[in-house]
Amino acid sequence: MAHFDLNEQEQIANVKYFWRDWGKYIVGLVAILIIGYIGSSIYNWHQQSQAQDAAKIYEKFSGAMTSGNTNLVYSTADNLMSNLPKTEYTAMATLQAAKIAFDNKDLAKAEKYLIWTKENASDKSLQSIAILRLASVYIDQNKFDKAREMLKTKHDLAFDGLFYEGRGDMYIAQDDLAKARDAYKEGLQKAANDPSTQQAIQMKLDIIGG
């Protein structure tokens, strides 16, 4: 049987006391860490699995877009919205489905897809695009209060120029050229790092005599 000197016995006693007082907390902490790791792994696996499923459906969606099968575009977008709402593929599909609906003058359906994208997209850029397009839908319907609300919505700062351009478009639709000019001029400044947006805004300013 092993013999310990007084110093070793004291150390052993300290360990015993420490474990008696703190052991249950250490075990609990380890259990929490293990559970957290397992939970994180399951969550990551679930996210990856959903992304893979969404990619397959989005491939079908792209095929429908290419072939011009409008009904399949809508049904596939609806499928993604219902079953895989958290993936980026779904937000991209709803944006494109909204454009198809808008081009086909189905403004109610376009609005539905854009509102869904605005409220569910995790990507701020996709969210901002949805807000801008929703404002355009409302402008086309002469729903200027709703359009104004959209154009004042918090968005990705990179889209500032486009939001001011949208305000200018709204004022043009309301025959308020003075406010349209102000909005377009503000848009030019906000789009300093976006030459294509600046060019589009400048053309509109030229048309109305800016």
C-alpha cells in the first residue's frame, strides 16, 4: 500500500475537499458543454441538409424559369416557402417569382412573394431588393402611402441611392416634379460608388429637366 508524506496527504485532502464542494458543478458544466456541442452539430447538419434539399428544388425552379413554365415557377416557389423557408435559395426564388408575376401584370401575386421575401430573407441585400420592388408594385397601383412606407424602411446602406431613386419615381407618378428632382439629386450623392445607378438617375433627371 502506498505511503504519502504529510505534504502529499495534505494535497490529496485538498483535492477531495475541492471535489466534494465543486464536483457536481464541474460535472454539470461538462454536461452542458457536451449537450451544447451535440446540439450545435445537429443544428449544423440540419441546416446543411435543408440547403441541399433547397438546392435540388431550386434547380427545378430554374428549369421552369428557363422554359417559361409560369405555373411551375409559382408552385415551386410556394413549395420552397412552405417547406424550406430559412434557406437563401428560397428568398432568391421568391424574388424571381415576384418578377415573373409583375411582368405578367399579376400584382397581387408579386406583392405576396415580395412581402414574404421582405419578412423572411436573412440576407439584407435580398431583403432590400424586395422592399424596393414592393414599392414599385405599390407605385404602379397608385398606393403611394404604402410605397412611401416601403421607401422609408430600414435597409442595407449600399442601396441608399436606389431608395432615393424610388422616391423620385414615386413623386413622378404623383406629378410632383420638384420633389422628384430633389430625390433624384439626393440619390446621385448616395450612389457615389455605384456608377450604373448614378447613370440611371441622371437620365431621369435630364428627362424632367434636372
